[in-house]
Amino acid sequence: VFALYCTGATKDMGKMLGGEEEKDPDAQKKEEERQEALRQQEEERKAKHARMEAEREKVRQAIRDKYGLKKKEEKEAEEKAAMEQACEGSLTRPKKAIPAGCGADDDEDEESILDTVLKFLPGPLQDMFKK
């Protein structure tokens, strides 16, 4: 046992003192196998991640369908298309989109005021204004 201890120690001592390390003849082959195993593990991890993300997207779509929601990308595309359509032929910069219920419904207010005024007019005048 003591002889094994001493011989092992002398090999390590030679390395520490700057001696040449012994080259493993199969080192290149082992390194290639290790690199291949790492690549394979990475591919498996990516495949697992893709499967999990697909399952999450199914759940998200089910929720969107249930509550009538739209994807963020679809919503942004619709808003952009609406802005471009509204700005066609305009010489000024495009106006910012105003969310529903924030004062953008001025036409509805004017119509309701007109309807209120028409209610107080006599019948023949109401018919004349409606035409």
C-alpha cells in the first residue's frame, strides 16, 4: 500500500514541477463523445421546451376563445390598419387612437341631442326634419 502511495505521489509531483503530462490516446475520441452528448442533451432540452410552450399556447387559445379575446399581435395589427385607413388622404400626422368611452363618441352625443329636440316639436315638423 505504501509503495502505491509513493508511486502515485511521484507522478503528481512531476506534473506539479512542470513535467510533461501523459497523453491519453483515446482523449480525442472521448472529447468528441462528450461534445456529442452535450449537443444531444441541448436538442432534447429545446424539444421539451417547444412541447411545453405548445401546451401553454393551447391553454391560452382556449381562454381567448372562451372569453372572446384577441391575441396581442392581432389587436395591434387591427389598430394599425384602422389608423392607416383613417389617415388616408390626410395631410396631417395621424391622430392617436382614443380608447372607447373616452370622449371619442361625439357623433352619438349630437344625434341624441337632435333626437331630444325633435321630440318636443309638433308631428308635422318632426316629419319635415327627419326627411
